[in-house]
Amino acid sequence: MFYLFRYLLKRSFFYIFLLMLLFHGSGIPSAKGQLIRSESYELSVAPDFWYNTVDRAKPGIRFRGEDPRTFLDGPHRLEASIRLATAFPDTPVSWFVSYTHPISFLTSPGNEGAVHVYGSMRAGLHRYEAGLKKRWQPGFDEFVSTDLHFYGGLYKRFDDAYLIYNPQWQKEPVTFLRSYFRKRDEHGLGRWTVHLSGFAGMPVRDRDPFIRYDGQATESPEALGVDGLFGQLTLEGLQQIDLPYSFYTRTRLFAGVSSNSTLPEHRYFVSGASAFTLSESAWTRARGTLPPSWIRDGLLQVPGGPGLRGYQEMTADQLESGMMPWVQHAVSMNVDLYYPNPVDSYFSKIPYLGDLLRLESYLFFDAGFMYDHTEWQDILMNAGAGFMLSLNIADYLGQDRGFFIRYEWPLWLSDAPDGENAFSFRHLLGLGAHYRF
């Protein structure tokens, strides 16, 4: 890891990275000014900054509105941002607005039911949605809770200049319905989480040819007798088990199924997140926020899908060759064994900061079966070791707000590329926690 940071320090990007963390990326509050201040409502403003190679520097401002007598769970909660691209591309202004308001008959202390509205135009993508979300929390522990969300909306990719691999997206506007269920609890072994999510949609128009899983163009397939209708269902289970002497394990079980008509931006990859998932993160939604060479060389891995980390470089090589290595269905398992290290022990002794800053060390093993649109393939496996540096300030619902950077060595692949030894010293930079409880 020392060599990685020495390399970063030599790059001007590293200083841009620190500036983005300061203003936005870490989720840590920055200095704010008051636009509106009363006993019933407060609207705050703070500076904002981001960067990508299409827009270049993007200064802006962020807004947060809430009832100051509550702790982010009152009426009329507002988050928004507007930025100006200094390169003045075709669309120089980007923005997002998120509004949440509790519904009285669905809400009780710790058990909020709310309407949520979201809209954004940034990095060449329109996205708008509205829906309901409900939370049940029986006590004061936010990690023992149940969440249920239902949304409907529309998105459209209108500019592919922000993409590294254009075939990962189609350009027709898409209407969609999505649902999300999460149950978090704990038992004698440790805490556990179950996620169940569904996504269904349909292009508004059908002018462009549909790209099948094998990369061939055709007419849009039918689902339930409707042209272009697609659906996807994903199940994820997480379990942490505490062991003696500060050891512990984290296990992730993943299962995902997709219809033949699923659009390219939602399809799984063996090693990491789908294109649509990448668009949800400020770090990966636009070309050049992180160096594109990290993605093209297979150095960067973003968690999602089956999550076989060791195959990130192989996925990148296939994308670079013009092949889209999409997976239609998948079943996988990820297991990490964490062991104590002196740096993490030192961090834990720092007053206040010790509760937020971690350097976790672990050994990992991933395995999975993939259905590539024709048949189930032989099992894929990988194993290695890694470290994760995190600075995290969870919000009042226990949601992560911070950064998670993993540096991993996938030392063994069960199916190494032709001419490559199965045992080899490989490097991987992970962005985001692989286990999101």
C-alpha cells in the first residue's frame, strides 16, 4: 500500500482528489451559511466542487433544508446541488434535487413513512423518480431495522461523452418501477442483513436496435407480451461473525436473475458493478473523475453484482477488445477473514477519530456460477489478501457516509487468462465497501 500512495502523490490528480473529499466526497459536513433561519425551518448553503475530464472543474453550491428542531427526520427535508462546468460543454450546468416529507398516518417515532421525490441532470444522464419509503425500527439501534421502498420514474442517457464504453448504455428514454427491501438484525454470532431489490422498465420509444447479451443487434424482445419490457431481481445476504482474538469474518451471498430484454446498463458483470450502478456514484458516473487508465487497465473495482474481484482485469481486457462480457444470471459467494494489525490498533487509540478511522486487513475468497445467455458456465473462483482504509461517519439511520478504499492482491484465479499463471501477484484498487450492511 505504501507504493500505491507514493504513486498517487506524484500525480496532480491526488490533490484534486483531496479537494473533492473536502467539499463533497467524504460526506463529512463542511462549513455552512444560513440562507433561511426560523424556528420551524432552516436552509443552509455550502460550497461544492467536483471534477471530470469532460466538464473540467465544476464549482457549485449545495443546499440542505430541514426543521432545526429535528435530526434529519422532520418535515420538508431538502438536499440539492447546482454546479457549472468550466470547460463549458454542450450542457454546462448540472444539478440534483432530493425532497423527503413524512406522511403522518404512516409515521410514528422511529417508524417513518415518507414520500420521496428525486430529480437530476448530470454527466449526460436525466433521472427523475418519485415514490414511498417506509422504515420500522423497534428500538434505538438503527442496525436493527426494516426498510421498504417503492419508486417509479424515468431516465435517459442524452450524452455519451462522459462514458468510457458507449455500448454499456442505450439512449432511449426508459420508464421504470423499482422496489427495495432491507432487513437488518443481529444474533449471537454477529449482525446480518438481507437485501431484495427488483427493477422493471420499458423504453418509451423503440427506434434503436436492441443489443442482445451476445452483442448482436435485433428487435426488442417481448416480456409478458409487451415489446421491450424487462425485469431484474437481485437477492443479497450479508453475515458478520465475530471470532476470538479480534478476528471476524464477513460473508456475502448473491443471486441475480434478468430477463432476455434487460437493457445493457442494468446487466451484471462477473467482477463488479453494472453501468447503471456506476452512474449512481459521483466517483464513477463521468469519465475522468478517476483516471480512465485505472478502469481500462482493470485496476479499479466497484462493488456490485457477483463481485468476483480477481476477474476485474479480465473484464477490462474484454471491454477494451470490444466484447461486452455481460452476465444474465449469477449465483456467487464472497468471504473475507479479517485479522488484527498494529496500524488499526493504533487508530483505535486516537480519541474521537479512533471510532471513525479504520485500516482493516483480510484474506478473501470469491466463487460463483454465471449464466452468460446460453448456458451455466463452470465455477469461477479467486483468492487473495487486502487492506481497507475507511473514514466513515454513519448518519442517523446507520447509512455509510465516508470513503472506503481497498487495496487488494488477487493472488489466485481458477480460470486465469491464456498464458497467465493461475498464481500471480495482481493489484486491485477497490472503491467502496464490498459488504454494505
